[in-house]
Amino acid sequence: MLANPSTSTLHHRPNYTHNPPCSLSNHRCKLSLSPNCPRFSNSAKSNFSSLSLLLSRRKRERLFTVFNAFEETSVAHDAPQSLPQPFSVKIPVGDRHILVETGHIGRQASGSVTVTDGETIVYTSVCLDDVPSEPSDFYPLSVNYQERFSAAGRTSGGFFKREGKLKDHEVLSYDGLHSPDSLAVTAAGIALALSEVPNTEVIAGVRVGLVDNKFIVNPTTKEMEESELDLLLAGTDSAIFMIEGYCNFLTEEKLLDAVQIGQDAVRAICNEVGVLVKKCGKAKMLDAIKLPPAELYKHVEEIAGDELVKILQITSKVPRRKALASLEEKVLSILTEKGYVSKDERFGTPETVADLLEVEDEDEEIVVDGEVDEGDVHIKPIGHKFSPLLFSEVDVKLVFKEVTSKFLRKRIVEGGKRSDGRTPDRIRPIDSRCGILPRAHGSALFTRGETQSLAVVTLGDKQMAQRVDNLVDEEEFKRFYLQYLFPPSCVGEVGRIGAPSRREIGHGMLVERALKPILPSEDDFPYTVRVESTITESNGSSSMASVCGGCLALQDAGVPVKCMIAGIAMGMVLDTEEFGGDGTPLILSDITGSEDASGDMDFKVAGNEDGITAFQMDIKVGGITLPVMRKALLQARDGRKHILAEMLKCSPFPSKRLSKYAPLIHIMKVNPKKVNIIIGSGGKKVKSIIEETGVEAIDTRDDGIVKITAKDLSSIEKSKSIINRLTMVPNVGDIYRNCEIKSVAPYGVFVEIAPGREGLCHISELTSNWLPKAEDVFKVGDRVDVKLIEVNEKGQLRLSRKALLPEATPEKSSAEHHATDKASPRRIVQAPKDGLAEEYKDKDSAVNSPRSDSIKDAPVSKKKVYKGLTSSATEEPKKNSAASVSSIASKDEGTLVNGDDKIG
């Protein structure tokens, strides 16, 4: 959005006298403008006064807007204005500075800035509609954010090369070191501060990390790799608006210290931004703000107050919602259609329009001239007629919502009871069940009050991992991801189910981050894990119910989690003094939907009794302070302890063992130099192994790790045997049985001891007796037992059949004697026709499997069997698969994943 300096002009805007403030990113802002706004106040109103009587207020506003736009355009053409000069300021953030520039990009927007950190540049703009939007009961602001792959010198890895989903800011340049997301919050706040949008405070945002017990403001991506904390904080110079992030079981006090560091950094940024706003900021359109009439609040309370008190005592969500909707319709009917007259002190009762217009039914007496009897004269008093009041539907709805919120808060503060009868710190009843879906790998149904989550876990190999297309030129695969679903049916409504909304994606990410710290490492549990949380009932804290349900489902799927965690949502009534309290903010535990909507805070915290794993807080007032946050965090910790204790009462309890329907994964390590042998030219060899053995997938890594995924043990054994023989390192003295003769020559035969690996058995080593020609006794396809007696400098193998014959002399050949003195214990390899090698010890051997160059100190060299044997310390393992799997494990030098690790 670059403007041409030689041709661009700015339309003249009236210079207001209001002080400018600031905040947001690449937005589109719509404001409902009043005709009293200075940009509408001119002679046009008097010129069209007669026409105005025939038009609705909304049409008059549109007409005046068009007329003023035409007039301002004419003025602009008559007296062109020069473009503002670019202006920049450096702001210290952490251990470096960020550069804020305005006036050279996006000059036709109401406000635009570029913010630079290192070589990462974020461009942010704010725009307002020229025509006021339709009146509504919400702030007409939308925020769009989009990362440009070209910023990092990349294109999208998908089929479509254009960027797709909108995000929250636009990145012009990304250096891979300085993250753009925290930068975008500050850029958004500055752009909004420079625009005409009538906000009241400058907003800025920072990220805080924790490396080596030291807090870092706006850490680099490399520093974040070692960080125990990822905190994103936004606020003003005096209060905190929002925090979000995750950590590795950080204590409440440590998190508060991080928030304090972030708040200090935000305060410094906001103070510096003030200089830029004074220099380049536009006058705020404060006159465009329209509030409902003050008397409307009194009228709504007079009409609905008594009924609201009764309705807010209904404990169930659906009946209470229907009763509130019915009452709202009644209030709307009176105040927007029938009209309303407030209670008068003299008469004490309200009058409707129908009462005022009622005609007397009594007949009037006709008096003839000259027949008046003074005693018969009756003077009838005439009542004072009040004008009926009518209000707009939007104003009535907005005020009804605020009055309902006021009555709910009053009930909580004065009576100490919430809508469902709980005290402020009490948790709703909890019920949880596991294993309710028999074919799923793991499942749990978690219910807390009227909020319910159905969590399902699916296990798979790397092919099931989620590929992430990011700005960094690296392939990223997520081996754990959670998907949160919120269908309309969970709140008893009819609606369309389509692509996931931003709310669903955000809630899912919060839950995913909360659960991630309790998962085992990939070496200990090589599965890709997918958790799906479907909200089947919702009345507040559905994301935190997903944390609890997801934790139980992971255990039911046999995932060896490090510990159990729970989540809770905290609310707040900030101004208690208004309702007779002492002024101390009142913190609410486990809030419901109405308490979320009517309260001042929604603070979600997940973790256990020792620390926090994820958190998210948004404030609906002018921010909160650290003491209030400390109180909320400590009360949340008590709530998590209670929830965890209730989760331990889960019935049925999590099975803590892998499902028989889950795939098997066998891990083995080979010589990294031999990985290409397994893959083969163009992947032909690995594909042939998959087809021959029936396994689902074989995944190889450059470090020699090989993962075999299959549905049964036999196919794993077949593929493992083939890979062992492909990567084996032959040792002198090894015995290979039932090996196939591949070719016959006059001087001997070539025997295949492993796929693609042949050795020469010389004619002198074929039999104990003299043999003139090898083809006289042997032919291609015959199977023989041979012993490796020599490996020459070229790696060629010399085999002997004679050494294994009963009539063979006990004396060894000099070559064999010399080699076996230095060789490792002998191995016997049985190679049957089905291709599955069988290995065992001979009487002199100490090795029970062929060597595949396994590395002794590798973590995967331990013998483990996961399938069906994962159990808790107090639970007996299932008998159905223990024997079969244990027998395989006893002769396996790799790791068969499906097994015997305990879940903490």
C-alpha cells in the first residue's frame, strides 16, 4: 500500500481539540457516527431541513454524510494539502531498540506504522468506514493478521502458492530471529493511537521468556528454544489487559515476577509512544461515540427489576436463558413499540400509551342556556398527560444486558451466592468416565456442572503428524496436536457446522499447550498423538474441561504421562463497593457462561498443585493490577487441587495401557551408513519390504534410527529380520543356516547369507572329500549351511560348508584359526524359505541375534515392550497379550513400542 508522493493528497479533516491516545494492527474499524459529529455539522442540515422531516433518522445521517463528503472533496480539490512528512522514533525494549516509523507507507489509512526489530518488519494499518455502520450492541472492530512467506524468502509449500488463512498482523520482513507476533501487538497499538478511532489508552505488548532463571523481554527465537516460559502480555502504562502463554510447571510467584517484568516494559513503550502521537496523531472522533440515554437504565430496571431477581435464581442454564429471553422481549415491546411513562410520584403507577389515550366512557350532560343550576355543576379534574417514551431497539438491548449484569453482580456481592447457589470459591460437581468408546485408542467423558467434554485420543506414526508451513525454512512436524470442537448443539442451539472458527482454534491451542509438558519424549514414546475434544455441553470453562478430559483420555490410551493436570477458569467482580462491598475485588472460581459474560475477567489456568503449564486472561474493564492477579492465581491453585482429587475418582478408571487397536511401533538402530541400503534406489527397497511383510510404514532417520509400524507382531518380525540382514556386519565364526546358492562356478558356489550379501564357498570348502567340479553336486537354488571363515581386505566373504560337516576334521585351517581367535562369539542364523531369519546360540556362542550395528549407549537400545503391558503400580496387567509380546522382547535388541512402561 505505497502511495505516490507526487499525486497523492489527503482530504481535509476538521481539527478537533481532543487529546489523542492509541492501539491495534491491520484493522478495519466501523463506528456508528452521530449527526452531531463536527464532520456533519454544517449548513447542509438547514438546507435540507424540509426534506429531513420526510426521512428516517438513519437515512438523514447517510444523506448528510454523502453531502459532507462531496463538500470536503471540493475543498480538497480547491486547496490541496501536502502529505505529512515521515517520522520515526526508537524505543528501548529489553536489551535492544525497536524502530517505529509512520508517514511513508499506507498514508491513505487513518493510521499506519511499520515497526522494526532487527530485520523483522511488521506493517500495521487502521481504517474507518466513511459511512456509519448499522447500529449494534457490539464494538464494530475486526483485526486481521497475515504472514507473508516472501518475508522470509519462501513460498507456501502447498498446492496453492498464495497465502491463505488470515491471521493477526502482516509481516513485511522476517529474519528468523525476532518474532513478529509480540511486535504486532505494539504495532497495532501505535497505529490505533495515531488514528481517529476514539480509544482512550495507548496499548503495547511484549513477550517474556525465562532462560537460566533470568527473565528476557522479547527474546529471540534461539533464546526461546531454551526458555521455560512463553508469556505474551499486553496492557497500558498502568494496567494489564491480557496475558497468554505456557510454561513448564512454573510457580505462581515466578509467573507474577514475569508479569511484573512485562508490565514494566509495556509502560516504557507506552510512554515513548506518547511522543510520536503528539507529533503525528490525528484528533480523536470522540463526538462520534453514541451512548444509550441515561434515563433508559432506570426505565429498564422499573420494568424488569423484580422479574430479574427471580430469574437469576434459576440454577439451570437453559430455563434461565429462556426466561431472560422472554423478559427481554417484554421490555423491548414496551420501550420500542408501546411506549413507556415512568412512575410518577403523585400517582405512583406507570402509564402506558393506551392508558393515556383511553376515552372516557361516561356520557356528557348537555346543559341548555338558562337552565343552569349551580348545585348541579360538576367540575371534572383533568389529569396531567405525560408523553410516552420510545427508544431504539439497539439501545434497549444493550441496556437490558447491562442491567442484567448489574443484578447478577449485586446478587453475588450482597448475598454471597451465585446463580447456581455456589459460594465464590466453590467448584461445580465433577463426574468423569474413561473407556466409553471401545474402538478408540483412548477416550474420556469429563463433566463439570453443565460443561462437558468428550476427549478421544488417536495414536499413529510419523505419517499422522501435522505438517506446519511456517516462515522458517525448515520442515516442522507436530507429533502432538489437539483439536477443539464446539458444535451449536452443545448450547442447545441450531447452527451451521463448517470450518473451525478462530475461537475453536484458539481454545484448542491453549489446551494443547497445557497438556504438552506432561507428554513423554519421542524416544520414550515414539507415537504421534492426536487429541480431539468435542464439547457436548457448555456453560463456561469448556476449554478447561478439555484439559481435564484430555489428560484422562491420554492415560486411557496408554500414553505414559508425567503427571495429571487440570484446568480452571476464574472470574471477578472488580467494583464491589458499588453493591455494598468493601471495595476488594471478588474472585470467582469455576465461572459459568453468565458469570463470564457479566463479570470483569476470564482467567484460565491449567497445571497441577506444583505449578502452571498454560494460562490465558482477558479483562473487560480498564485492566487489573498484580495484587488482584496474585489473588486469582492462588485461588485457582486451590481449585485445581480439588479438581485433581475428583479426577482420581474417575470410574471407569483410565486403563493406562495401549489399546489392542493401536498400532505397534518397533524401534531399532542400525549403522547410519547403511540407512541408504534399507531405502534403496528411489525407495524401491523399503517399498518392497513393506509389501512383502505387510507392515504399515518404515521410517528411517539419518542417525540410524528405524521405526517399523504395523498392526501385528509377525509382520514386524519379518521386516525386522530383513532389515537386520540388510544392515548386518558379518563376523568370522558366524554360522548361517539354510542359505540359498545363487550361482555355481567351476571353483565353487556363491551363497547368499543375507539379502544382497553373498560369499564364496570354495570347492575345497564344500565337502570333506575331493570334488572335481562344484556343479557335479550343487546347483542354483540349493540351500546349505555355511560358516564364515574369512573377510578379506576388500570385504569379500569366504565361507565353508566343510567346517560344519560331522566328518570334518577338528583341526582348523590356518586362515580360520587366525580369524576366529580375534572374532566375537559365533552366531547361528537360520534362514527359512519364508524369509524370516531365526537366530540362536550354539554351544560356544554368547550372542543371540545378528548384529545390525546397534549402538550400545543409544537410549533406544533398552528392551521395552509397550503393547498391552502398560500398567499402574496398583493394577494387574492384562493377560491376553503379555506372553506373546514378552517372548518377542526377550530376543529383541531394539524397542517394540507397545509396552511395559508405567504411567506416573
